[in-house]
Amino acid sequence: MNIPNLLQAQKNFFSSQKTKDISFRKEILKKLQKELIRRESDIIKALYNDFKKPEYEAILTETSIVLGELKMTIKSLNSWAKAKRVLPSLLNFPSSAKIYKEPFGTVLIISPWNYPYQLAFAPLIGAIAAGNTVVLKPSELTPHTTAITKEILEAVFDKKQVAVIEGGVAISTELLAQRWDYIFFTGSVSVGKIIAKAAAEYLTPVTLELGGKSPCVIDESANIKLAAKRIVWGKFVNGGQTCIAPDYLLIHTSVKEDFVQFFKEELEKAYGENPEKSADFPRIINSKNFNRLTSMLSNENFLIGGKTNSEDYYISPTLIDEPSIDSEVMKGEIFGPILPLISYESEEKIDKIISKYDKPLAFYIFSTKNNYAEKMIAKYSFGGGTINDTTVHFVNHRLAFGGVGESGIGGYHGKHTFDTFTHSKGVVKRGNWLDLPIRYAPYTNKLKNLRTLLKWT
Ligand code: NAD
């Protein structure tokens, strides 16, 4: 089926009102749940084949998250989808008012390669739960995961409800030329802008989950040993290819030496003396990204790492000492296992560096001074963040996950995903037993009464 025909088939199915039926949605989500559980080991294998993602990380950062979202969605769907009664306005007396939860219609989801399973399925679950139909375009860079995604979705859904379209830029461009009711995109800032432009053609609402240069500040009061351990995990999980990984460190000069020592120890505990031999350290996704990352290593001083192997796109966990602010590694989002460390003595230096970049997706502050941490959280604008750890705000489904400014538009996870794919339709129901004359012309002599009424509302 070509793209316009597929879209038309989905539009027809949506118009049939079938997806508005909550029990239909729940049944199909349960079917999906069964299939995802049944195919879990194949999904894990596919993730390994794509970029040597370790089984443990595949479960922790991909399959368990998707299954958690799905379980919660099935359990909460009745209450999320129910029309909500709200207080009526006195000006409308007598009346009642409700917010109806309405699906947008046909949704396009375009997902990236770095968490190729989770970042495709988490939005998809919410879109289906909200009663939409979905066309999913996964990344072309993870062919094994994309193949299993297709198999799973074809086993559960008819194409008129959910379809997977494989391909790269050309297919994506063709999809974006169609008229969708909602577009959900996860990927880079530059492609995010292409998506926003395409969506503007039909004023299609979008969620853009993008990236950015996420700072990590460590002040002189921080628990340095624990900070080192938590940064090692948050930076090097998935081989550093995580949108919310700390991108660069700003560390108080007085604790730098201790931090580097602890960082070395923690790194060795996690990945051994030679991380290349560790079964727990993934590879860079492709040659393009490998070359992009290795170009950041030239002319830098390494506190740790700096080793590469082009045969299987290996880059060792690397800590760069005091790079120049104009260096390659400090230009854009790193998105790999390279971590620049810059020391500071004054607030001004922190401010100068953070303010140089657009609003990041994440922000991390390690400090035992509560007021200072709170001050930093309030001072800078960012998508979301963590005090005294990295990346873990992602797993609390009560916190909408998303960016701000260049790091994205909108947020999702848990109920927020359902709300993302739902239009809240406000409706007033008027009573017929009384019809106050106040709003009707002629207005002569009514102004005084109007002013009194407005005081009450
Ligand atoms: P990408 O923008 O290159 O690709 C993402 C998707 O867009 C893919 O499906 C790709 O086929 C498609 N695409 C690529 N070029 C296109 C074009 N010109 N026109 C239309 N579609 C196009 O991103 P990526 O390399 O897959 O992922 C890395 C980026 O994603 C990083 O910047 C990272 O920070 C970001 N990211 C963000 C989140 C988040 O939740 N905010 C999560 C993961 C990754």
C-alpha cells in the first residue's frame, strides 16, 4: 500500500468511530502486551545486534520501561479517558460543564535509533490508548530492532490502525508531506526544525523530543565519590548515546583532583581496566557518528581514555581536561562516551558557559547545599533534571519528560503521554428552565446589573 492510500485507510478507520470505544482500545493494548512479553528475548537480541547493547541495559532502559508504561496505561485508561466534569461559570447560569477527551485522528510517529525500541513504543502506546491510529517510522540505523518492531505490530494490529513504514530521509520526507492530525518526533534539533516546518503547512500539532548540550555542575560541597559513580553510569550507559546524558562537567576547582580519581575508580569498577573487552559497554551506532566523535578527540588532553577502534566503532569512556570553549567537543551535543571537564572558581564562569548554549534537555547539579541547588534549578531553563544524580528524572512517569526552547516542545510519559495524544474538548450544557435576560440587547439600564454580576464571577 502506498503512503497516501495507507493514510486514507487509517482516516477511514478512524472515521468509523471504532477507536473511540475504550474497551476496544484496552483489548488491543492487552494483545500488544502479550506479544511484547512473548517477544522480549528477540527484542533484546535485536538491540544487541544493532549496537552491542547489553542485555541488562536492554531490559533496564527499554523493555521494562515499555512494559511499565503499557501496564499502567491499561490499568488507568478508563479514568484517563473519562469526560471530566468541571465547575460551571456563573455567567452561564444555569449550566453544567465537561471536558471530553478526544483523539486527534491519524498520528505520525518518527523515532530515533538510540533507544530504538522504547522511543518508538512509549509514544505509540499513548497514541493508541488515546484512540488514534498510528503510522510509525522507526530509525533506519537500527535495522534489527526495526524489523522486530514491524513483526510485533503487524501481529497485533491491522494496518488501518497501526502501520510501520521503514526507511530513511526520503520516506520520512514523503510521510511529512501528508496531512496528519498529530506528529510526534524524537531526534535531533536540526531534523526537529524540518518536522516543525512540515507540520506548519497544515497547522498540525507536534511534540518534538530533541537534544541539546546538558550541563552537569559539581560544587565544592558535593559528595564527590557518589557524584563520580552516578555520572559514570549516566554518561556511559548506552555508550553515551543518550539524549539526557550529562554533556559536559563544570566542577569547582577545589574538588577536581578528588573527582578525577574517584571517576577513574568508578569507571574501572564498571567496565574493568579495558572497557573494550567489557560485555557491558556498547558501540557507536555507525561510521558517521564514529567519525564525528573521533574528530572531537584531536588536540585535547585526556584525563581518562581517548582510545578508539574503527573496526567496531569503539570509543573508550573519555574524560577531557579543560577543553577550550571554542573546541569541537564544546560546539554541539556530543552524544557519545566523551565527557569534557571544565573547572570553575566563580559563578560568573558557570554562567558564561551555560548561557552560551540554547536551553538544554537536561540539567544536573551535585551539591549538598539545598539553597544553592534550588537557586541553580530556578536560574536556568531546561527540559528536566536531577539534583545529586543524572538521568533518573526520566523514569518517574509523573514528571512529563520533554524539552524547552531548542531542546523540544511538549512532554510525555505516563498519563502525560495519553494527554499528549488527546484533545481536551470543553463543552457547556445549558439548562432550559431559566434564561437570564442580562446578556441580551437592548442593553439599556443593564450596565449596573452587569457590573454587579461580574464582581461575583
Ligand atoms: P535524527 O534527527 O537524525 O533522526 C531521527 C529520525 O528522523 C529518524 O527516524 C530519521 O530517519 C529521521 N530523519 C533524519 N533526517 C531526516 C530528514 N532530513 N527529514 C525527515 N526525517 C529525517 O536523530 P538520531 O540521530 O536518530 O538521534 C539522535 C538525536 O536524537 C540526538 O540529538 C538526541 O539528543 C536526540 N534524542 C532525543 C530524545 C528525547 O527524548 N528528547 C531521545 C533520543 C534522542
